[in-house]
Amino acid sequence: MGAAAQWDVVVVGASFAGAACALAARRAGLRVCVLERKRDPGIRLHTTGIIVREAAEGTALARIPASLVRRIDGVRLYAPGLRSMALQRRDYYFLATDTPAVMRWLAGELERAGIELRLMQSFTDAQRAGGGWQVAGLGRCRWLVGADGAKSRVAMRAGLGRVRDFLYGVEHEFDGATLAEPDRLHCFIDRRLAPGYIGWAAQNPRGVQLGLAFRHRDDRAGVPDIDALRRRVGERLGLDPGTAATATRAGLIPCGGPVRPLAAPGVILTGDAAGIVSPVTAGGIHSAWRHGEAVGAAIAAHLLDGGPDPAAVAARAAPRFRSKRVLRWAFDHLQRDWPFDALLGTPPLRWAAQRIYFHARPGGAA
């Protein structure tokens, strides 16, 4: 089978997790092909593109061109009544991105590494063949990696775990707009507009992004009312009511933690397909990159050096999010507006917010 395989690894999906996996496998010398159904990796995006410091400094994302990112040094958290508190941690920051341009840059990184990137080629089917996979319309590979989003076709075809718990988010972009306080990530708690999640706004290199998401349920009709959020907070943010949105993105965001099983012999899920997304913050770029990179490295170590089973490595490398899954349950079942209004600015709420946004004990707050 090894000699007959055209590819060592086929990765389905060219977003962060898929790119990390492909780059790690290619660095080790494997033959790698990435399938991406879109003609342009920068269109029809589902990610906010906000990168936490750990990813900005500890991964290949540190090479993103400076013109495509904008540093944000803290958070402003708004209670339902719109009183707010500023939060920051010494030396901690986020990067808001020109996300379409970042995804195009990432595609270029794949090609520069010698990875074959097949744009406008969807994964439709695959059959097990001689210990690997025969991928429809492509050829044989030894390992198949699904980084193809929350509704993963790879997971469906391989009989792996499926994402069942989602947020549904909508984000508008306003090219050329400027926030009154551009150096903060603005987060709004409002059970009526965002049950189970939040609204947000950030200054990115091109303008302003304003988003809203809620907990997706079968009995919740419609989509998040982002226009209502804008009417409520736009003036406070400094967003001119006459400014029209220049782009919209929307989609499902996993919020239930890693799926089970996320791997089987010859096939592994990563990123959104594997549920590698924080159940509380819905942040996934850093976790997805780390997991995708671990998967690519494990496949290479196994094929080249007889290393451990990559499927087992992938399962162990998936974050458990135990405490965050508890917080997700609480947000789903116990969310009320009045505690946030009453506790805003108090040490307990400040401590909790610091833990959620900055992943560590407070190191200083504004």
C-alpha cells in the first residue's frame, strides 16, 4: 500500500487546524495534499479571526505580515445595562486580523512549503483501500485528516464523532470605520439578544467587526439580531449609524468540547470538525493550531520512525475543557442578566473575567 499511495496525508480543509497539520507533516518530509472546497480561502469565513497571544507568539502564526494584524491590549466587558469595566493583563494582548487576507496568506504558506493545495475541490467520499484511503477524485493516501468544519463530511464518512452542540454567530464588517476605544475587545452580555453567549466588537486592520451569537437549539428560530445589537451599542462604540456593513459572515461554532471518537485507524479529525473549540469563549484558533500540528507531527513520526499510533496521540492531544464545559452548562441553564448588572466591577466578577479572557490569574487590571 505504501508504494501505491500518491499521498502520505490528505487534509480536508485549509483553515487553521488543517494548515497546521499539513505544515507539520510536510516539515517532516511527507507528501501532503490539502483539499479546499472554496475557490478563494478568504471567502465565506466562519471565524472572527481574533488570535490570542499564545498563538501569536508560539506558533507559525507569528509570521503573519504585520499589515494584516492589529494589536488589542485589553477587554471592555459590558453588563446588560451597558455599564462596563476594563480588563487587561500585563503583557497580554489579542490580534484582530484582516481575516480574508490572513487565510490567503496561510494558503500561500502551504504552497511555499511544497504542499499541494487543491482549491475548488470538495471531499465527497473515500473508501478504505489497502490500509489507507482511496479519496474520490484524488487518489490514494495513507492517512486522511478531517479539518472540514463543524459539519464534517470526513467524520460522517469515517463513522467518527459528530459535533452536536453549537453556537450560531453572525458578524458584520465595516471597512474604514473606527471605534471610539479601538484598543479594547468590546464584549456585551445580554440574555435577550445573546442567550448563551455574547456580542462583540473589535477594531481590525481594515475597519470594525461587530458580531453576535447565541446558543443554537432546535427550538430557537431565526438568527441573532445583530441589527438590534448595533442599535443598542453602536453610539457607545462610536460606530456611525449611517455606516453600511461591507461584509457579513455567519455560521455554526462548536461549543460542546471534543467529539468522541475523533480518530480511528488511518483517519483523524481536528479543529472544528473535532470540536476543538472553547465551550465558553468559542475561541478555537490557538487550540486548533496546536492540535492540528500535533496530528501532523504524530503521523510523520509514525510513518517515518515507527512512532506511536497517531490516532491515539490525537485523542490524547485534544483539550478536555473540563471546567469550561461546566461553565457552558451554567451559561445554558442559569444565565440571568441581573447578576452581571449587580456584580460588574466587583472583585469576584473581575477575577472570573480575567480567567476567561486571559487564561491565567490576573496580572494587573485597568
